[in-house]
Amino acid sequence: MISTPHRQTAIALINEAVSAGARRSKACIELEISDRTLRRWTNGGEVQSDRRPLAWRPEPANKLSLGERAAVLDACNCEQFSSLPPSQIVPKLADQGRYLASESSFYRILRADGQQHHRGRAKPPIRRKPPTSYKACGLCEVWT
């Protein structure tokens, strides 16, 4: 996405090139935009801002309800699965005959709720300094 000030600058450069005698399509090629993009940016005689972030996007029909999302979180936070990742929770639930959501939905729900992190009991990794190296130039100079 190109911000409105950058669009205004590009349009000013193209207009300057056209007034100096260049063809509009060649000036657009130099700025790596198409002639159609330039026409869309200047629709109605003034520079248009980018409307993509404001576009209405319908919710998917198969979106999980709040109750289903809560059931996934309850399953992940229960004592039996509290230290397991979703890649192990989903098959264990399937063995029990329960299907709550797909593995990717488990990950998505945990990430949205701020719970997508290491769930095991292991300590976090410790950063250690790299070992210092010694160089021996003769006999018996480096001792361990």
C-alpha cells in the first residue's frame, strides 16, 4: 500500500514529466506503476487515498462461535492437556471421540487469547557465552 503523500509525490512527478513532453505511460513505467493505477489514484480530479483497509469484509460462515472458542480454551487449559501443544491435544481428543476444532484453529484461538507460548514444564533455554578460544604458537602454551 502506498500512502497518500507518496501518491501525491508520484502524481506530481508524472505531471511534471508529461508537461515536459514525455508520454504518461512511459512516466508511469519509470515509477513502476501502471497507467490504470494512475487513473484510479486521480479519479475525480483529486488524489484518492487507499481504501483497502476500509473495505467491508464479511465474516466466514464457518467461523467458530464464542461458545466453541471457550470450549477449545477450556480443553487446552484443563489439567490433562495443560502442558501439551495443540498438535498433541487434537489427536488425544479425537481418540476420546471429541472434535472441537482443527489443529490450526486451536493455534489461532490460543494466539488470540495470548496463550500461544511454550506449554511444557521444561525451563526456558539459557543463553551462554561462546567459549573463549586460545591459540597455541608453541609447546605447552595452552593448558586445559
